[in-house]
Amino acid sequence: MASLHFCSECNNLLYPKADQHRRIMVYACRICQYDEIGENKCVYRNDLLTVTKEQVGVTTDLGADPTLAHSNILCPRCGHEDAVFYQDQSKRKETRMLLFFVCVKCNHSFTDPTLPSDSRPDTDDG
């Protein structure tokens, strides 16, 4: 795992650098001439979060939001036929266009009931 290295002479941060003469990676100080051979070849690690399903998120008072579009889709909880909807906002490479609906009467979050149940994302209460 990548970690920070400090100069043993001036206590400044050491930065990874390629030593062309010795053909190795070293951690070198930018203030003095100190360098040390890098034991760990990993200088940067990028951990990506794996998201398996979309989640609804915070949906408080979305029914009163005048900027959201309305749909006459039937709410599965209360049967009211007015809901606002918005698109999934996940930042993944391959994102399907998923619409989330929020009933303006009972504030229940749900997805399009015509979607197959295995491709529906997790909602707040099923």
C-alpha cells in the first residue's frame, strides 16, 4: 500500500522519482539531495466503489418541488395518481436511464412498476 515518506535529513516530504542512472524508483527530497530506494512499487492507489444497484437517496419534500416534472403514474402505496419523477444521478460509466418517482400525497419513493423486478433499484421501503 502507498504511504508517505519523509526525508531523514530535513523532514520534508519525499516524492517518487525515477533514477535514470540506476534504473530504479527512488523517493527523493525536493529541498536537499537526499533520496532512498523505494521498497514499495505502488506510489498511488485509486479505490473505486462498486455500486451494484441504484438507490433512491434523500427524497424529503420532493412532491412540493416546483422544478420537478409530474407524471400521472399510480402510487403503489396509496393509489394516488400524481408523482414527481427524476433521473438516476449515479456517476458510472454505463448507467441506464432510470426514473425514480415520489408520490406527492404520501411521499413514497418507487420506480416504474413496468420494469422487471430484478432490474429495479433499491427503494426506501421496497
